[in-house]
Amino acid sequence: MKHKFLRALCYLKELLAMLLLAAMAAIALGLTLQVLGDYLVERVYCSEKRQNLRLLEAIGSFRTYVQEEAVSSTNVQKIGVWNHSHPYIQLTVSANGAILNSDRWGAEMVGSDGGFVIRSGKNQEKISSSANSAEHTFPVNFTDGSYQVEIQDFSQNQLYALVSWASLAAGGIIFLALMLLYNSQVTSSISRLAKQVRQVSKGDLTLEITPSSKDEIGDLAEDVDAMRLSIMDKLQREELAWRANTELITAISHDVRTPLTTLMGYLDILGESDNLTPSQRQEYLSVCRQKAEKLRTLTNELFSYFLVFGKPTPALHLEPLDAGTLLEQMLGEQTADLLERNYQVQTESLTESRLIQVDVQHLRRIFDNLFSNVLKYAEPDRPVTISSSWVGNELHVCISNYVRATAGRVESTKIGLQTCEKLLTSMGGRFLRRQEGGLFTAEVILPAGCPLEAV
């Protein structure tokens, strides 16, 4: 560990030194280009001859616009429209003691003192009196008379900005180039590691990834190889699980065929024999019901097993339903079945109608599993309690029963309860279970919707 720390510290110092060198080179190049670019803009683009040509071109365009559009000296809107199409030109119109100022942001009357005009904007500087820049002042014939228009050009600002961005980009490029040159010594190791990882990703998990250097790339190679071994171990465990699944399916298929064969045999007797007495017919029907119940139990166990241990999340078909009506139907069926089997049942129903978003088939399977557990483990001589209530914005359905003393002898995988938890979680709910003093309670919790009156 100490060796790795010292190695990392040494690499860090070397990296910081290279970063500092590259940064200094980038700054030096950027400043040099900035100074040179500003000099060229000032000496060439901003020369008096070129400035006068741009001003004459701009005033010519403005005069043509004024004539074609019949613009008056106080028409703020039209003058602003022209200036919007010439974003680096600023106009000052002096007419009858009033002053109109216009730039790329629009035109407005800014004063009437005829002396100093101050206008601020993104590309503007302070403008002193018009007499101070006579060479930039031109007469323009507006519809209400001929007036002096002071015009100033700020197009050099975009060149200064372009020089700044170009200098910054050049500095960044030289910085990246130096850093890439510095890192070229490790690219071969990275390429080699990448090639090995590609081979592993194609399924060749037997390829051992060995570090080619004693640096961070080497450490990465060791970590990747550890990941490869972990994947191999996981695949082996998944293969074992798949074999177990296959054995389970085979066993359940065998268990399904036996009651199914018996069921079909008794059904054939019932359908083909006309000499059966009522008692025999009732006996055969009872056997058919027992075998059908056995088949349902086996299929439920098979579904629960794959739901709990399978990877895909169960498909949902959520719909808004009245909780009171839904529970009355589902719990009513289960309660009637318990009463028919001579269980004592105490119920407590909802007192407020609200909506819940549920998948009906999933909710029915949840209650089937819970009441199946009641039939397996509950003490028949003590009451089974079924209560439904709202707790804040949640619906709570509690099913409580006393566990009989011989319940430990009943074989169970607890898959039914795990199925309930997974189905409720998929619907945004929760599943709680607890056992205190022989009393087992399963609690189904679902988020509530709005009251029915608001729908």
C-alpha cells in the first residue's frame, strides 16, 4: 500500500510539472497572438482611410433608406429598424434642438440640450458634442428637413473579440498538444489493455489480463482482471441456478401430470357412465375438486418461484379503482371461503371511498397467497382478523391469524410471501409481516389516489 502511494505521488508531481509547463506555453502563445492581432486590427482595419470608407458606405445606405422609406428626423421606430440591420453603427440625429440616438438596440429621443449626448450600450463609447467629430457628421434630407447626422463605427470590436477568441483557442490547442505528447508514452499500454478488454467482452473470459507496467495503467489492468474473474464466478453461479430451475421445472411437471391424469380419469367416468349413484357422483366430483386445487397450488408455486428468482419485473396494467368496492369483492370471496371451511372471521371495512392505482390480477394473486397461508398455518379455533383502513395517504389491509402449534411441520419455501412483496413493490406499495406471541400479521400497503368526489 505504501509503495503504491509513493508511486502515485511521484506520478502526480510529474503530471503537475507537465501541466505547469503546458500552461505557461499556452499563456505565452495566447498573449503573443493577442498583442499581434490587436496591433494588426489597429494599424490596418482601423486606419483613417478604411474608417472613412466604412462611414461613407454607412451614410450612403442610411440616406437611401431615409429617402425610400420617407423617414422623418423624429421617427424613432424606422431609424431603429435601419440601425438593427447595421449592428455596429451608432447614429445621432440633431434636429431643431432635439437629439435622437440610435444603435443596434433601437432608437430613442435622449435629450434636447444640443450639447453633450451620452449613450451606453454593448458596442458604444461616450460621445462628446457633434462638433468634436465633424469628419463623422453628414447632412441627411429627412421628410421634415435636412439635419446633421453624426455616425460612428464600432465594427472593430468584433475583430478584437475574434482576436481574443483565436488567441484563447491557440493557447488551448498548444496546451492539449503538449499534454497529448506527454501522455503518448502510456497510449501503447492503454491500447494493449483495450485490446484485451475487447477480447474479454466478446466472451473470451479465459484470457488473463496482465499488467504491462507498474503505474496506474498496471493497477487498472489488475482491476479489470479481477472484474473478469468476478464475471466468470457469476456466470458459473447462474449456470448452477439454471440447472436448479430445470430440475424444479422437471419435478413440478411430474407433480402436475399425476393429479392431471387422475382428474381426467374421473372426468371421463363422470362423462361416460350413466349408472353412478348420487353419492358416487358426489365423491368423484370431490376428488376432481381436490386434484384441481392441487394443480392450482402447483401452478401458483411455479409462478411465484419465477417471479421471485426471475430477472424481469412483472408487467403492470395499472388502473384507477374504488378501493372500497375492490376490497369488498376480493376480500369477500376469501372471507366466504374461510367461513365455508369453518374458520372464525372478524372483518373491518373501509369507511371512506378513495381511488387506488393497482393491477387487479397482481392484487388478486397477493390475496390468494396470503389466504393460502392462512389455510396452511392458521389455528381454526381462533379468529382470523381482516381489517382495511386509511392511514394518511396510504391504504392498509391487515390479515392476522394465530399460528397453530403444528405449523412448523408444514413444508414451506416462503416464496408466497416474497411474491407478495415483489408484486406490491412493482405497484409502488409495501409489504410488512410480523409475528408476536403466536399472532402472525401480513400487511398490504398501497398509495392512495384522490377522493371519488374529486374525480
